[in-house]
Amino acid sequence: MTSTVLVTGANRGIGFEIAKGFAEQGCKVLMGVREEAEGEAARKDIPGNDIQVVEIDLSNSDTISECIVRAQAVYGDIDILINNAGVMIDAEYDALSEADFEKSLQVHVKGPFLLCQLLLPGMIERNFGRIVNVSSGWGAFAEGMEGPVAYAVSKAALNALTKKLANRVPENVNVKINAVCPGWVHTRMGGKDAPRTPEQGAETAIWLGLLKDDGPNGSFFRDKKQIKW
């Protein structure tokens, strides 16, 4: 079976490498991007013909349902969802605007929730699906909730969403929902001092998207090893 994968934030950084990695594994890839032109430019750097660009802006809830309806009408069922799109707002709590806090929650939590709400029922009905939420150690209670407040709080909420939805998957259904910490990655968001490459950051997300039927559900991973929430 050839799986269809939707990767949000797929035109650069970790998301681009995730999309490229799934294409190399023979999957049909939907590159979710805010701007079609940027997505098309990035798509040219991924070998293969089963790669399509779809516009989706997680900061605008209306575009999410519209994107999925159009994508499914043209490309069929989506088997694997990688919630990768992210924003980094550096302000601490005493300088953080309400709008920026809401944007972090929208992109990191509400957007992924709405995508799961649209796609998870079909995965359960078809008895196959993989959802990977790209989170961060900055959103882990076990690691002290470091990092800017909007980023840390929204990633912690994404972790909670991961666990809650995974718990709703019936035991006999082949659907896996997990979260991944890619580490500190050299991207526009991570900065030039980050020690890890985007390829390294993408590796575990790809692995979780291609999990075998007996793979884990409802866990948090870094470098393919389970870590604490």
C-alpha cells in the first residue's frame, strides 16, 4: 500500500526534510504550506512525481477544513499526518502580547487538533493511520519547561493533546499517535548555533510515521528513544 502523507510547514527546515524523507520511502506527499509559490519552489528540490503542494495556514482555522476537503477530493485519503508547522515568539510572559500568545496556541495546538479532528475518524475507520506531532523538550515537564513562555506552554499542550487522542484509539485499531522532539536544529527557527541538521531533526518523525503495526502509541520520542513528558 502506498501511503499518502500530509506534512505541515513543509517548505523549509525540518518539515522539508520530513517531506523529502517520505518521498524517498515511496509515499505520496502533500506539502502543506502557507504560500503556494514557496511550496512549489521547495518541491522542485524533492525527486519524484508523487509530491503535491497544498495551501494551509494553521493560524487561520478556516483554511484548515478547506484544505483537507480539497486535498481528499483530489488526492484521496490521508494516511499519515505530520503536524510540523511552528512559530517561535521569544517574548517572556511580562512582555508577551495576547495576540502572540494566541498565535502560538493556534499554530501548535488548535491547528493540529482540527487536523486530527478531520483525519483521525477516517484513519480509525480504515484501521490504519499515523499521526506525529512535532513538539519540543521545551514543552516537557520532565525537562523543566525551558524556553520562551508561549512556545513552551503551547508545546506542552500539544504533548497533552497527543496523549489524550492516543488514549482514544481503540486497542485493536492500527492507528498510532505520538510526539517527537527533534532536538536543537539548525534552521531559521533554531538559529545558526544549533548543532543538529534538519535531516537529523526529521529522522525520528519519519520513523514514527512509518511505524510497524506493533509500534508504540501515545509516547514522546527523541532520536527514536522514548523520553518523559
